[in-house]
Amino acid sequence: MSKLENLTPERVFHFFEEISAIHRGSGDMEAISQYCIDFAKKHNLRYYTDELRNVVIFKDGSKGYEDAQPVILQGHLDMVCQKTEESTIDFLKEGLDIYVDGDFVKAKNTTLGADNGIAVSMVLAILESDTIAHPPIEAIFTTDEETGMYGAKALDMSILKGKRMVNIDSEEEDCITVSCAGGSDFKATKKHERISKTGDKVNLTLKGLRGGHSGIEINSGKLNANKIIGKALSVLAHELDFEIISINGGDKPNAITNRCEVELCVSGEYEEVITSVLNDIKAEFTDAEKGLVFEVKIEKNCECETFGEELTTCITEILATTPNGVIKMSENIENLVETSLNLGVLYTDDDELVLHYALRSNKKAGLLKLEDEMVEFFKKYNFEIKTFGHYPPWEYREDSAMRDMYKELYCEDFGKKPRVEAIHAGLECGVFASQIEDFDCIAIGPNIFDAHTVNERLSIKSTQAVFDTIVKLLAKMQ
Ligand SMILES: [Zn+2]
């Protein structure tokens, strides 16, 4: 007997159960992609697939909607695979053990993959139906979204006619997402020779910060350890004679750095000064980061290989003055960070110093401007600069028929206004926005809690409600 048999919308949960039985972690797209192709064949629907195993299924408009503008319905096929310690699942071979618990569908000891299996299920249910009224549909199932939106980036969009899109990869039913950030990596490198110096080796470690996502949480008050160490060095530089031996903070540009360690070669009297400076800094930032601690270790009389006086001054100045965090707030959308950056990775190795930032903006022009400003900032220090890893933003549209229609339907169905939000992180919508002219899109979806974790759960009630609203939206798209 099927596990989701009594749930509604019945066909949505039917497909959800079927795809939950198919292994489909990112990078393992063959089986789920084939499932979609088989579906298209079985229902005599034209389809397209490519090397990355994206699948696009086309369906004509229903009666009376034949000549309407097409709509793109979109979700991704891959899921994040997480399991508990006791789980014995082999994600490359096995499906999930799903079950119902009150209003939730869950998977035993693993992620559920409702992100984004619920989009796939809803769209298949719509494609299968001969009672739902709809304009011509271009259903797009992308691959490997979770690891870098590879499917969407590689998809040949010239096969599409649709300019309006419903992305179903949002996880809060009361929220319509209308814009996402684009971004790039910015790396500044400086080669340098080591200089021998005798002195005490002082190791300062800053730890206990919360860390977080450098897009969504950039305005949450979480502090970047690299910036605080920069502040400490710049205050110490007024009172002490030191040279940097090494500095290391963070390993991902898109994570707010929660730890930074610097090793100094110091001469003269310094212990009291260091204690007092670190105490002051701790006092200054402790409200924002309660767990903040400094650890100091000292080794007397060492032969040190430092970066020398000049580069020490340069690193100190850069860390103290580098732009970091929120650069600009949006003028259109309340509380949205429009442009930001995060110094997520900072390290020295034998002969070089590297600073690696994640840059973001919900506007293309904002990202370009920030890149220019960073190039300008590093110019005076003679660093080698590289920008790479670009992904495009999905800009907010003043006039959006999609947003207006869904908003109105939501108000009718849910008896309250939805939140209209932009997110300061990348979505597949950005990739579509960059290639489809006059693109009009919303990102929506039913309530999914704790996605990407073993506690991931999908609300059944919310799935019903959001699906009903999508069906009504299609009917309006004449
Ligand atoms: Zn997703």
C-alpha cells in the first residue's frame, strides 16, 4: 500500500511518492531525468533533454487557452542528501523511506527532498491533468541546482517561448519572492618574500563567533572574524612593534568567517598592551557576538620568518579599511540588502597573501560598480586581482503581472496579504532572467521546514493550498 495514498492533492502526492523512491542526490541525475522523459513519452508530450540531463516538457494550452502566451513552470530535480548517524541508506542506490506525521511528510533518518521534489510533483500533476485550465506550458526540470545551478546555466533557452515563469523552489507559502542576487568571487593576491627576525612569537586566535550565510545573513548583525582581527591589528600597530608571520581566517568566501588566527613576531614590552587592546575590542563587540573570545599564546625568543614591516603595515591597513558587509540597501524593497560583500577567506602561505571575497548584488549595475570599487581599493596596494564565478541577478520589476495576479489570488485563498520579498542570494530565476527578455517571474512554494537537514518536512495542508492557488493562477493566464 502506498504511504501517501490518502493525502490530497492526490496526484501531487502520488508523484511525490514515486520520485521519493528514485535516488537523485546532486550529481546523480540519470534515473530521475529518465523518469521525467518516460512520463513525457507516456503522456504523448513533446520533450527536450540535453547533456546535463535537464528535461523540458511542452504541453499545449487547454481548450480556450491555445493562443495564450506560454508559461514556464520550473523546479529542480536534485536534492541535498543528508542522513543521521544510524541511517544505512546508500544515496546512490536507494530511495527514501517517507512517512506521514500529523500535517507533515518526512523521511526516516534523511533529508526529504521536498526541496525541490514538491515542485516536480506539482508540475507533473498539472501536465498529467486534463481538467486543469492552462496556457501552453513549458515545464522545466533542471539538474544539479544545489551544487551550483549547473543545469540551469547550461540549458539552451532558445528552445523556450515563455517569458513568464513560476519557479516553485521557495519554502514559505506566505512569501512571493520577486528578485534574487547575482554575484561573483573577488580574489586579491600579493606575492612576497619572507624576512628573518628575532622576537617573541605571539599567536592571537579570535573564535566563538556565530558565522553564517554571507548573503541571507549579511545584515543579521553577525560579525566577520577577519574584520575584527583587522581592527585589533590596527589598534596594536599604534603601540607595538610587530610583523606578521601568518594570518588565517575562514575557508569559504560565502560564509561569514567565525574564526581568525594571526601569528606575530613582536619585540619590546607587549603583554599588557595586548591584554588591554583585546579587552577593549571584546567589550566593543560582545553585545553582537556573545561567544567572542581571544586566545593568546606566547613563545619567547624565536627565529621568525615574517612578511616584513612594509607588508605588515599594508595587511593591517587593508583589513582595517576594506569594505565588508552591507554596501547598499534597496530603495524598492524594504529591508533588502541590495549590494554586499564578505571577506570569507584570508590566508598567508609561504610566499603570498590571499583575500577572497564573495560579492553580491540584486542589481547587475550594483555588482559591476562593487567590482570596480574593489579593483580601485586594491590598486594602491599593488595586488593581483581576479574576479570569477559570476552568476546573474534577477532584478525586481516595477510592473509584474505575475506578481499582481498571484498576490490577488493569495489574498482570496488565504485571507491575508502575502509577503513580497527579494532574497540576497542566488536562485535559478537569475539564470533565466539573464537570458529571457522581458522576463516576468515569481518564486513560490509550500511550507518546507529545515530543508537540507534530516529534519526536513513538508506541510501537507500548505501543499494543498499552494497547489490550489497555482491552479487558479494558470486559469487566469489566458
Ligand atoms: Zn531548492
